[in-house]
Amino acid sequence: MGAVDTRDVRKGLGELLDLMLPRSCGGCGRAGTAWCAECAAALSGPPVRIRPRADPGVPCWALAGYRGAPRAAVLAVKEHCRWDLTKPLGVALARGLDRLRDTDRELILIPAPSRAVSARRRGGDPVTRSAIVAASWLPGCRLVRMLRMRPGVRDSVGLGHRDRQHNLHGRIMLATTRPPGVRFPANAEVVLVDDVLTTGVTMRESVAALADADVTVRAVLVTCAA
């Protein structure tokens, strides 16, 4: 009996899962694909400059507005654990970053923090997962997780601008002073990444927390701007 080709096994399991749990596009619901070409196109354009109400003091960019396929994909990951979508969302981030970056400088991605209880409920942090994909696609790029939220931060869904400010003020901090062995070159481009930017409060607090550690953020890039 010949050796079993593990690639054939994986393919067979994938086909069986498709029969049992048919895939549908995370953007439009079309059957037969996890992410169709039309929905991918909605995140393929150049990043758009945005100016949030709570100004973080650095340029902010978004791949798309918070509507249509981009919004559906973000919600599918966050609310329905569609982790397969973190790859196309990460690739879209990588393309956006590649349009904005200076390729002569090292690019460092720092994911915006999320509430620990939300990450546990979802089985992981979708922003970090997408950022890992983005970093893997870009030469001279690495991801550094430096930020966390203090206990007591409420879910921001449904909160107005003033309530978001009160909810997050002083409650984003460094996970450590700086991860062991991490050194940022003086000319590194440090970019904060997130899935959705609503009022800008999270980014403003994140930029301030990093500034306290002598880390200068060059820009913010998000998948969607609400």
C-alpha cells in the first residue's frame, strides 16, 4: 500500500466540510466561496484619508466605509467567528499599507487593543489575526502587540462620543513596558491598525499610551470607517 498523500486527505476533508457546511461569501452571502472577487474589490482601492471626531494627532486612513461587504465581513468575524475571513481582510490591510509605506523604512504594526472578555468570547482577537496576516505579506514588516485595555472597559457598541471618551479615558495601557528584546529603529514607521474606526477615541488613547513609552505612531489604518 502506497503512502498516503496528506494533501489529498486535506482536500478530501475540505470537500466533505463544504458538503456538510456549505461555504458562503462573508461579504455578500454568495454560496460556494468564502470571499468572492466582487467583495474583495470593495477593499482593493487606495486607502482614504479620514478625520475622526477625536483626533489622535496622526494621519488616519481607511480601506472602505462601514457598509456593504466590508462591514459584513468585519461583523462575520466578530460575531460569527468566521476566522477564515481574517486572511482576506489581512491581505487587504497589507495592500493598503503597501500603498502608504516608505519601503526604505521598517514597518511595525501595532494592533489596537480589545477587551479581554470579547477576545475570550470570540476565541481570539480578530484585529490581531488580520494584522498577523498583513505583516506576513509585507517585507520588512513585523507585528508587535503592546497595548491592552484595563479591566472595567464596557463594550462600546451603542455608546455616543462623550460616553466613549469616558469609557476609554486612561484605560488603554501598555501590555508591558516593551516586549522583551523588541527594539524599534529610530526611523521605523509605526502604524496602529484596527477593524473599525468610529469616533477615534480608541486610537487617540492608544497613541497617547504609546507616546508614554517613547513610541511615535506615524499613522492609523483601519479596515472600515464608520
